[in-house]
Amino acid sequence: MTHPPIEPRKRAFEPAVDAAARLLILGSLPGEASLSAAQYYAHPRNGFWRLIGGVMDEDLPALPYEARLERLKARGVGLWDVIASAERSGSLDAAIRSPEAADLRGLVEGLPRLRAVAFNGGLAARLGRRILNRVEDVVLIDLPSSSPAHAAPLPTKAERWAALTPFLAPASARK
């Protein structure tokens, strides 16, 4: 009897967030390009950096990765994923098997200024809402996925991502 191959277990990155975060954006689990580069949203066709840059009115894709993260933190934005680890072949959320949830409650409880959690895509929203549905004083926002696998055009996605604007720290926080 042959068994199906076991898919490789993928692990999320550490949260890119500090205690001043007002907005936390949660994806599902980093894709292959991100895991290879050890960077959030590293696939060149993923619209994340263009979308959040549009919300912040900053050209984030033009910056080196570490500077992008610093700009997010300066505006009170943190990043993480709802899945700590899972089996997955490739990068699609549909291929995720045996997901282990990230400690979202633990992270959120350590962010005293947090006002909103945004879910980047449907799977992140479904899983994240189950964990955070009873967190008080935090707005939960479902966003269309920044992934190129989500077929909506970037301008259409940008309209929905604009809902994040009220939760950013003031632009005067720029360095």
C-alpha cells in the first residue's frame, strides 16, 4: 500500500510589530517566494507593498525591505500571519493542510494601542476571526487578498484597502 507524499511543513515568520502598533495586518502563511527570501510579501506580483503604500501615501516598493518594515512601524502597522505552520505544496492557500494557529490572542493582548486587525485574504479572515472574534475595542477588517492568485485588479483592491487609513499613526511620525 502506498501512501500519499507528506507535504513539507512551512513555518510563518516572527511578527513584524512593536508595542506602538495601532493596526495589525494578518496574512495566512508566507508563500514560497517569501519563504525563500525570508521577507513578507516577497513575490514580485504580490500587490501588498503597493496596496499598503497607497494607503500610507508612500512608495514602499521603491524602498529596501528593512526600510519598508521601518516605515510600517513608524505608521503603527504590524505584520504577521494567522497560521504558525502548516503542510503545503506550493504557495496557494487552497493547498494548506494541517494548519497550526498562531498565538494571535497572545500577540494582540501585548499591543495596548491596537485599534484594528486587517485580514489579507479570505482564509486569513476565516481563521483569524475565529480566534479574535471576542477581542474588545479592536475593529476586524476583511481585505481582498494582495496575492496575484486573487484575480481582482489592483485598483479595485486598493478601494477596499483604503479602509485602513483611519487606523494609521499620523504621517508626522515619518522619520
